[in-house]
Amino acid sequence: MKIAFTTSGDSLDSPLNSTFGRAPKFLIYDLESDEFTVIDNKQNLNAAQGAGIQAAQTIAGSGAQCLVSGHCGPKAFRVFSVAGIKVFYSDAPTIAVALEQYRSGRLSEAHAADVEGHQA
């Protein structure tokens, strides 16, 4: 199973980004192989609108079955719901800590967006 994490870096020690749609990058971690890839999200960093929807489509296209992020807006959350991608919120300082929270069952699945959207 693949998990998407919002980040600004290229490693497991990188910070977990608190925003979704305008996160600089997504780290896609494969639980089965313990390997990851990083996807750049620069096309959405300065988007006037639609960043969350486009970023959610990128995550769906990556094959990830869930997302761990600081926050997620309503339009992106709807895309995830339709795609069957579970969303988890975390305030972990790094991806490694968020991954451990996920693996140990300390993250609860979100059932709604937790921000209004257009978060900078």
C-alpha cells in the first residue's frame, strides 16, 4: 500500500507540510517495499484556484491509497472521497514521525475537510 505525505523535502527526515494543495512536494511511500518517490507540486504552488483539486488528482494518479497531511480543504477532500483515498491529519514534525504514527495506528481517518480552502 502506498501513502502520500505532504512535504517540502526529499527524505523521510523532511518536515510534514501543514497544507495540502500548495505543499511543495508529495512523498509517496510504499509500505510493502519500504521505498519512496517524491513528486513535485510546483504547478500548484501559485495557482489562483484549483490547487487542491489538481493536487488531489496527482495523488490519485500516483497510486496512493491514503494521504497524511496537516490539513485538507473541502474540494480536495471530495476528490479523495470519490477516488477511495483515505485522509489522515497529523501535526508530526517529520514524515518519519508521521509514518510511525500511521503504522502504530495513532492516526484516525478523517471524515471531512478541516479547513475552508484557499489556505496559503
